[in-house]
Amino acid sequence: MTIKNDSGEELKLAKNEHIKDESNFLRGTISEGLLDDSTGALAKDDTQLTKFHGIYQQDDRDVRKERRKAKLEPAYSFMTRVRLPGGVCTSQQWLDMDEICTKYANGTLKLTTRQAFQLHGTIKKNLKLTIRDINDSLMDTVAACGDVNRNVMCNPNPYQSKLHAEALEVAKAISNHLTPTTKAYHEIWLDDGDGEKQKVTIDPEPENEPIYGKTYLPRKLKTVVVLPPNNDVDLYANDLGFIAIIEGDKIIGYNVTVGGGMGMNHGQEKTFPRLADVLGFCLPDKVTDVAEKIVTTQRDYGDRTDRKHARLKYTIEDRGLDWFRNEVESRLGYQLAEARPFHFEHNGDRYGWVDDENGNSHLTLYIQNGCVLDQEAFPMRTGLREIAKIHEGDFRLTGNQNLIIANISPIKREEIEILLDKYNLTNCYDHSGLRLNSIACVALPTCGLALAESQRYLPDLISEIEEVLKEFELENDPITIRMTGCPNGCARPYIAEIAFVGRAPGKYNIYLGGGFVGDRLNKLYKVSAKAEEITGILRPIFERYAKERDAGERFGDFVIRAGYVAETRAGREFHNDFKEE
Ligand code: SRM
Ligand code: SF4
């Protein structure tokens, strides 16, 4: 496989390009590897391909050293991500995931920052059984990871109005349209187990991926549909976005956004987080067409030589928004209209009960770091299971790792309230404004890229900070705070008002000044702060905020006005010199 640049020179492609090219549409030798019981792992190249099937090979980093000493291979297991457009699942699907999690994973049902489920700790011999059970529950893991369009996000509460339901349908349509068509997924994971069926189901026709082609995209692509004024799905962090424009009680079309993304590397200024730009406006019936042409433009022009420079945000930075618009419009055969005005009010979730116009109720619960698990004092997973057994509406995963028990009929509300009390689930939203607006990524022990703790540490750090907030009577103020174990940005830290990004065990970069609605980047304030120093570093800033803020002024706005950090909107300015206290 060869590719040339604009001047006709042959390019040295990233290794993954060859793996994809030679994989026979994502098959590789995964099937053979699953049968090899001499190791808990798959072949190295296949671990790149399983991502397209929603599966990551990992190992338990807590026991890496001791296993190495004992000359054992790492404690391999697999993480499975379930694609769930708009984060919606039925009660039965919740129950099924709960059961699969007990049978094949580590007992924690993880709700991700992109409204999906993750299961951790599945060993190789249980992987097919896991995927099969997920499919039996009418969900799948295709394209939950990999160089394709990922789980399409959408504001999680469609029952609040007809408009939300419409937006969710658009999210599903984009998701369906951009799902890879390879039959590899069914062959590998859903055959009858003896390998025979696999052979007979192979279509004699050569396979084709009409949108992606055989090397798929240069890198992942993330899409969101958002209904203002809620930006609870963080539009600006996505490669591709559709903002519903509402006139009267109708969605008249969508503003199209492109080029958002969070990932970067410490010390590599060529990598940076970037906020999405508004490209134009399209009518509702053109959304999937526009999405497709944006995807194919990125397919053809994204950088396939360097995976650190391969996201759509760099294609747009390098070639310019006008070039990108022209290219997309020439593929569409028509022009996008001028973008329409819109505004956002926040990017957090609204906790507690909301009643809708149909007489149904919705309850948003705070789920710390999206981890649904049973602890002795707080059997959350059991409580939610008991609710799912009687709940006739659905469950909605939010982009902030929280959960909405949605569409509760008046008859069921009382029964559900009894269960909420019984399992202490009402405590799920009785927290400080800081905690309710917090997100931490997974990090250790499963994430192979983590440099520091995240979800195992942020809750304790927040408890420490809460003491300071109480002193200054700030405990009820919503302030967005996010932590990641490395700079990849899985909790979208670079748009939080306060963020901690792991550099090394126990050391974090502190960023301040993101926009409360998720529309402004933050800026580096302290490099490599030791965990035990963090609260002390923030204390004087909270004190000044409590005393000097203007009425209604958000923390992120204050730290800029007070001169702690400079306002940052453009990704390429993200690494500009930061200001010491
Ligand atoms: Fe992420 C890689 C977890 C949302 C940017 N992310 C990973 C991996 C798979 C590590 C790996 O490649 O080996 C992590 C698995 C950890 C584990 O053990 O579960 C991981 N990412 C997550 C989740 C589970 C975090 C969470 O706690 O919820 C989120 C799953 C979302 C989903 O359901 O699809 C998750 N990741 C994000 C987001 C947020 C978003 O999409 O809204 C981002 C920033 C937005 C973006 O993509 O720009 C994000 N993840 C990354 C990156 C950096 C990509 C880049 O452009 O540089 C990586 C590393 C990579 O791809 O090489 C990464
Ligand atoms: Fe892992 Fe880094 Fe993502 Fe956290 S931000 S889950 S440490 S890749």
C-alpha cells in the first residue's frame, strides 16, 4: 500500500495503516488467536484490529511487577465497549449488561464519557461469550473503538420534548450510516463456536467498505448531536457535531461543527486540544449526507503517516476551515448555508427529578466516575437492578458518566421511590457542586496509557477540596473539575474550569479557566504538582473567588479576570507560556 502527498511524494505510512490494509477488513488472525489457550493475549497486530470490534486487550497494572518477577505473563484481560447511540437502553438491556458484568467481567458496570457501557476484566476464553450475550441483548460493540466513527452522542433526555426525540433519531441515523459494513464482526464473534459456521458465512463476493475503504480512517472520529441550551455532551470536544436549531417548536436544521478534540502529549507542542469550529448549516434531511462527506474528506486528507497528527482537528488546522468547507461542499454538490445563532448554558447534568409534558418523570443520578458497583455501605448496582426489574421506561447514560432513569410513569414512580430509599440511591445527588460536576477517566489499573491515578484518586481529592470550599461557603457552587491519568483527555479535561492531568505517579499538571459551558479551553497553571500539594495550591484561589467574584461569575471566568491564566480559545495557543502566581 502506498500513498502520495499533494506534491506526489510517496509517504511512509504509520504501522497501523499496514495492519488495517492487510487485515482483510478487520479479520487479521483474531479467530485463530482466540483458540490459542497457551496465552491470555492475542497477537500484537490483532490487538489493534480488535479495537474496531469494540475490544481492548489490557493487563492488570497493579500486579505487573510481581508477575514479571514470578516470570509469568502479564495478567491479560479484555475491556469491551458497548456502542449505545445517545446512551439509551431499555430496562431489559440494563439487566442484561448487569448480568454479563457479573458473569464475565469484574463486577463494575462502567458508564463512559461518551454514553457507552464498558466491561473490564474479561478473560480471553469468555470474550466471545460476552460479545454474544451483548448481541443477544440487541446491542453491539462494533466501531465502539478503532479508526472509525465512534458512539454518536446526543443529549440524554429525549422524553423531555419531542425535539429531543427527534435529535436522538438523527444521532441513530448518523450512527447507522457510518457503521462499518465488514462481516468480520459476525464471523469472528457470533459464529456457533465450532469454526464451521464461520467458513460457510463468508460471502464469496469481495468485501467492500463503501464509506471507509479498506484502511478505514486515519484515526478515530467522534460525532455528537446537541440540542441547545444543554451542552451536556460537550459539542466542542468532538470531531463532528450537529447543533439543532429550533424555531418555534421545530428543529429547522443543524449547524455543522468540525475539528474538536482533546488528545495531546506532554511536551509535544505539535499536539494540542482544540475546540470545534462552526462550518455552516444544513437541513435535517441532509445530516447523514453531510456527515458522510466530512468523513470521506478526512479519510482522504487526514494524516496517515503520524497517528499523533491524524485527527480531523489537525487536517483543519493545517489546511484551513475554508479549504475544508470547499472540499466538503464539492463532494456534497451544494453549499452549506450560513450558520444560525445558538447558545449554551452549561455542560453538566441536571440532577434529581424532572417531570415532562407527558406526565412522566425522569431522575438523574450522580454516579461517581460512572462506576456502577456494589459496596457494602452502598449497594448501587443491586439497587439499580431492582429498579430495572420494574421500570417500564428506559435508562440513559449521560456524557458526564451519570445515569438517568427515564420516562417513569406516574404509577411506577412511587414504587421506584421506595427502591431509591431502600438502596440509598437518593444520596446519588446529595453532593457538593464540585463533586456533581466532576469527571475522572478510568486510568489505573486497566488503562495501558495511564501515567497516574484518576478515578481511584479524584473522589478523595474532591473530599479534601470540599473542606476548603466549605470554609469559603462555596460548597454548593457548581464548578467543573476533571481528572485524567494522562494527557489523552478521556474526561475532556481541557474544557473544565479546573483540571488535573497525570504526568507521573502522584503528579499532575493543573489547568484552570475552561468555560462553564465547555466553550473555552483552560490553560496550564502548575506543572507536575504533587498530589498532596494540590489543595494548598487551589486554596488561595478559592478564597479570592469567594471574596472578589462578580455576581454570577463562574470560577473559570474569574481565574482569567483575576490573572491566574490567560483566556484560551484557539488550540494552537494552548501551550503558550503560562503565568506563575
Ligand atoms: Fe479515551 C484511549 C478510555 C473517552 C481520548 N481511552 C483510551 C483507552 C482505550 C486507552 C488505550 O488506548 O489503550 C482508554 C481505556 C481505559 C480503560 O481501561 O477503560 C480510554 N476514553 C476512555 C473512557 C472509558 C474514559 C471514561 O472514563 O469514561 C471513555 C470512553 C468513551 C466511549 O464510550 O467511547 C473515553 N477518550 C475519551 C474522550 C472523551 C470523548 O470522546 O468525549 C477523549 C477526548 C476526545 C478526543 O478523542 O479527542 C478520549 N482516549 C483518547 C485518546 C487520545 C486521542 C487523540 O486524539 O490523541 C486515547 C489514546 C489514543 O487513541 O491513542 C484514548
Ligand atoms: Fe487512560 Fe489517559 Fe484515557 Fe485516562 S485519559 S483513560 S489514563 S488514556
